[in-house]
Amino acid sequence: MKKAQLKIQQMAFMLIAVTLFFVLVGMFVLTIYVSELKNSAAVLDEKNALLLVTKLANSPEFSCGESFGNLRTNCIDADKVMILRERILNYENFWDVENIEIRKIYPISGNKICTLENYPDCNIIKIREGNITTEYSNFVSLCRKKVFEGEVENKCELAKLMISYNEN
């Protein structure tokens, strides 16, 4: 009788050990799966933010449209943006972003923040200022109309459209 009880105890301990082994293996696999899921979520968030930057650049409030010749993508009308900047309170909850900034890259002209008084002799247009959490950007053409020798001509410069938004 004692031998049979000993065999039953051995079997119970083996079943517990095998169960614990499979639970640990399952937890290890689950940890790897959750880690990969977090990485893919971060990649999707970054992709969505970059798409938001492009969508913003091509929105009617920013876009050049056909005013500078052919229809252009990722082209921002600087004159339109300067007017929008003054009326940004009307767009308070229109875009789900905290910060919108356009920074001229080329030609290099210092670090002057644009106002109606110093425009176009500046290179940073702050449209909406807020808490900068994570910043995403895309290169755009920043175009405006310029009078040169009595003729109106198009002047386009390389710029960077930068946004940051709450990642809730």
C-alpha cells in the first residue's frame, strides 16, 4: 500500500511540474507576442502621424492648389497660411494636433518667427502653438507670390511642416 501511495505522489508531482513548465512556456510566448504587438502599434502610430502631416499639407487651408501653375502636392501657400495664422481660433478643434509649425530650410535666412510685420523676411511660421510631445515632419514646398520689377512671379522655397499631437 505504501508503494502505491508513493507512485501516486510521484505522478501528482510530475503532473504539477509538467503543468508549470507549459505555463512558463506560455507566458514566455505571450510576452514575445505582446512585445511585437507594441512595436507594430508604435510603427502604425508613426505612419499615421506622417500621413496626417501630408494630409495637412494638402488640405484646402494650406494647399497651393492651382494658384502656382499646375496642381501640386505637398505645396503650402505661405500667404494663405499667414492669414490662417491670424484666424487660428476658428480652427481650434478642427485638426487634432497640439502644434503646427512651418520652417523654411532653403534658402537659409536665420531663425526669425514670422509676423504680419516681418513677413516674408522670416523663416518660422508658427500656426498653432501647444505642448510639443512627439514631433513629426515632412518636406513641403512653401510658395508665395512676389512682385519683381513690376511683374508678379511665383517664389517657392523648401520647408518642413512639423506637427505634434497628443497620442491618446
